[in-house]
Amino acid sequence: MSDNLSRARPAAGGGLMLRERREGWGGATFRPLGRWAPLRRLPCRVASFFLSNPGPLMSRASAIPSLVLLTGAGISRESGLDTFRDADGVWSRVRLEDVATPEGFERDPVKVHAFYNARRHGLRDPEVVPNAAHLALARLERLWPAEVLLVTQNIDDLHERAGSPAPLHMHGELLKARCAACDAVLPWADDLGLEDRCPSCGAEATLRPHVVWFGEMPLEMERIEAALTACGVFVSIGTSGTVYPAAGFVSLARRAGARTVELNLEPSHGASLFHECHHGPATGVVPAFVEALLASAPGLRETE
Ligand code: BJW
């Protein structure tokens, strides 16, 4: 695939990070070796609920843990995009069997193309912009002095627009098409249909949305699983915890020793699996959590 993301992640200040396993932060963590990000100063605006009740994330800091951040449709809700399983969500209007399975596409490709074309249009709405939660995660990625992997189930591009350097889109990307004949993955901002030829191999009617449907393998699972088993903190944001394999990430990270945190409007299906939960709209709980996390990292100075 042209957008194979399995490259090593560069350290915040450039170059690659070497890692050493350490204990701390409620579990196994990694400490970056060799190249630390430049020291930074933070404004220390820490959300009051974290200040008044600092959890183990704040109090047991002995090394800087690497982070895996998982996002779902809830993070984009306040940007104007629908979730799937809420009462007014996508699945209240269309059957997922019709538009989010390979069998549905085989049965009625015109209908499936129309569904994703409409969502591509929705993404171009000038009112659909990254919100405070997307921006906070991009800031965390920029400032955190250890590795951060942002994995999103979302196919929108709001993380990129917020400044996240390389979110891993495990369920694909709305603004890309894929050719069933040659496997090329192509940028695709406009309508897609059976009349379109693959710009890479020239085949007719072989292009499909570059999204992962039910029954298909999500993208880059090896890289995600490696990060989950190595991280010190796993944070799940705006996802109902109903769709696998993403719904299983918390168990995998926890078994490997990570501290696990849920940030969601309401308790998700897997809420009991998390060490720590903060419930409320993403634009409130995510920036507050990010500020608290940044404030807990010793010796951080802001370079913005
Ligand atoms: C807010 C908020 C605010 C609202 N602030 N929060 C039986 C048992 C177990 C598994 C299976 C099974 N039968 C089949 C399976 C496997 C299947 C599956 O999990 N099915 C379940 C439904 C049971 N999974 C698959 O088929 C996957 N592939 C697979 O498993 O391959 C095999 C494999 C084996 C081994 C290893 C690895 C793989 C593929 C899944 C593909 C999912 N595709 C979709 C469509 C993508 C394209 C598109 O967008 O159209 O992905 S479905 C849809 O669900 C989309 C999402 O990414 C995904 C997850 O949804 P998400 O993000 O959680 O949204 P919601 O709506 O569910 O939740 C939103 C949350 O936000 C809610 O909690 C709200 O409260 C909250 N919220 N406003 C904060 N303001």
C-alpha cells in the first residue's frame, strides 16, 4: 500500500528513539534513550478534577511512559460528525450490512459509493473543523517526551487538520480510494463511482472507498499490538468499545502492564476494564486530561 505506516516513529526532536524497559507509572514503561526532546515549559493549567484528585498517573511518576491513544467517533461529535451507535447515529439511518460490509458493496456498489460520497461532502462542510479534543491530542503528541502512537478508528481527517503528524487510521480514510485490482491506495477528495478508472493500473470499476468494513482486517494491527504491549499508558477516547479488535486493546495493554484510562461521554461497554474513567464531552475531558498529564511530566518546558 502506498500509505504503509509501519515505519519507526521519529522522536519529538528528530531522530529515532531507542528504548529501554522500565518499571513505573503503574506498569511497564519505556524511557527514551539517547535523544531527549528539548526541555519545555508548560503553562500548568491543570483541570481541577485532576488537581483535587491526582490519580496514580500523577503520583507515581518515576519515568516517562510511552502512550497509546485510541480515538473513536465520539471525539469528532462536537465537530459536527455523527457517531455510529448513539440514538441519532449513522446506524439509525442506514443498515451497516448494506454499507459497511464487502457483501453490501458487492450487492449494491452504487448505494455504497453514494453513502461514502455523502460523508466526503460532510467532511468538506466549513463548519466541520477539529475541536479542542483533537487539538489537545496534537499538543500532547508534540510535547510528550516519550513515544506516542495515536490510533484512530475514525476515517475523517480531523486529527491531521489539528496537527497530529501521523495518526494511524486502523479503519481506513474517507479521503482515499483503493483499487481492488492493483491494491493502490490513492488520495480521493471527490465523488467516487463505478465510472472512475484506477489512475494507477487503468482498470475500470475497481475503486472502492479505502475503509475497513466488517469482516475485513483492520490496518497495521502488528504495529498497534506492538505499541500496546510496550506502552505505559493507554487512553481510549470517544469510543463505545463494541467493535473488535479495537475494543480489545484495553485488555491487551492492561495485561502487558499499562495504566488504562477511558475518556468518554458515558461509560463504554468496556468501562470496567479501565483503571481510570473520566466521563463528559470530549472537548472538556480530553484537554483537561492532557493538561494534567503534561503537568505531571517532570521538567517539561513548552517550545510553542
Ligand atoms: C462521545 C461524545 C462526545 C458521543 N464526547 N464521547 C462477535 C464477537 C466479537 C467480534 C465479532 C463478532 N462478530 C464479528 C466480529 C468482528 C467485528 C466486530 O467487532 N463486530 C462487533 C459489532 C461485534 N469486527 C470486524 O469485523 C473488524 N475486523 C476484524 O475483526 O477482523 C478480524 C481480526 C481478527 C484478529 C485481529 C484483528 C482482526 C472490522 C471492523 C470494521 C469497523 N468498521 C466501521 C466502519 C468504517 C467505515 C465507516 O466509517 O463507515 O468503523 S463500523 C464503525 O464502528 C466504524 C467505527 O470506527 C467503529 C467503532 O465505532 P466507535 O468509534 O466506537 O463509535 P460509536 O458510535 O460506537 O461510539 C461512540 C462513543 O462516543 C459512544 O460511547 C458515545 O457515548 C461517545 N460520545 N458523543 C465524547 N461529545
